[in-house]
Amino acid sequence: MRNLAPATAAFAVTFWAWNLVGPPSGSYSGWLRLSPTQLSLLVAIL
């Protein structure tokens, strides 16, 4: 139980971060003229 609470909180934070990066990724692609591969790497790294 001691590990469950921090793991759940960490999962919630990472899910929140992905939701911040995912939707505007199409805009990033246009602004930076990224290829699909470059865009996927950008989203994966962020």
C-alpha cells in the first residue's frame, strides 16, 4: 500500500503531461516543419 499511492500519483502526473503535449502537436509540426518521424520523437521525449 505504501508504494501504491506514489505510483498512482506518478501515473496521474504522466497522463496529465501527455494530455498537455498531445493536442498541440499538430501545431508544433506546422511551426517547426517537422516530419512525422521528428514529431513522434518530439512527443516521445517531452
